[in-house]
Amino acid sequence: MDERSCDDRNGLADDLRQVLGYLNFSSGKIDLKTLASLNRMYAAAVPTTPFEGMPAWLQIQQWLQDELARLAESNAAFSNSEQAAALLELLWLNFLPAYLDFHRDLLFHQAPEAIFNGFFLGRAMEAVLSQGGPWDQVDRIVPAAIAQLNDFVGHRPVAVLEGRRLEPYAHEWLRPIPIYVSGIGATAGLYEAVVVRCMQILEATDNELLHRASFDLT
């Protein structure tokens, strides 16, 4: 691990413990505190230039694995950290690649770095944890977690919407990339300033106008 990543990991010790505690002791629903920790980790992990270091989502994996190994030796609460270790492997080696493969026709033009921000990683953790152990049952957990995560259908042609009733097929459903979470703010990264300004404009917009546009900020 390079000097930059070591410094960043030490500065994020509380956030790393928060996320690892969630993975090791939770059984599903993620909380705002853990999502906020993931967002700060993502902000620290984003390379300063496009060609510097590893992608943020992989850097986060490395930090979490290193911190878990340290906690397992120094923190009694993590003396049994088998669930967290299994989930880190399941998430990064199985679930995230499987999600990209499942949506290879829909998201072929998007790099993983554009999809797997801190908030998305949190929702992925939530979906995988919700399936319950044993955590070595990859063939059961991964498809079920993908199905749970895929909860949105985007644009469909007017002819389809106004014609005979057609159910979206499985690969049309996906999880929109989360860029803002109420109670936390905008996702860290390239578009953070734009998202913050956009939310400021929407929050200052008349409620009746928002209602007519089917925009619910709650």
C-alpha cells in the first residue's frame, strides 16, 4: 500500500470501524451513519487524477481488509470477525462483478468507477446482508441480492407504455446510482458541487411547483 493510502486509512479509522462493525454485526438495514462513513471513505479514496492509484471502490476494499486484520488482533469486539471477512470477499469478488455482468447490456458504456460510489457500496452491502448466511452460499446470495437491489425501471418507449401491457424483463430493472442521501448530502466525487447546487435550487423551489412536477424531496 502506498504512503497516500496509509495516511488516508489512518485518518479514517473511525469510519472504517463503523463500516466493519456494520458488516460484522448487522443483518440488513443500513443506517445513515454507516452511509456517511462510506461517503467519506469514498472521498478520500478518489484519485486526484484519472490515472493515479487504484479506483476508489477497490481502494476502499483494501482499506477495509487491512483495518479488519488489525482490529482482529487488537480489538476484543472483533475477535470473531468471520462474518465481516466473508462479506468483504463476497461483495468485492462476487457481488459487484456479478452486478456488472448482469447489466452488461444496460451499463456497458459505464466504467465501474462511475457506478460504485460510497452510497452504492452501502446499498450493495445492505442487499447482500439481507440474504442471511451461511456466507459461502454464493449461488444463492448473489442473484437474490441483485434482484433486491434492482428496484427501478428507467425510460421505456411511449409505444410500450401506451400499448398492450408489458412487464419489464429482469435486466431492465436496476439500482439508480445514488448521488444524494437526505441527512447526509451529495455523493463525494467529480459531480459533488453540481449535485449540491441542484439540491439548493430544488429546496428553494415552490412546493406546489414541485408537486406538479412529481418531485418529492422527502
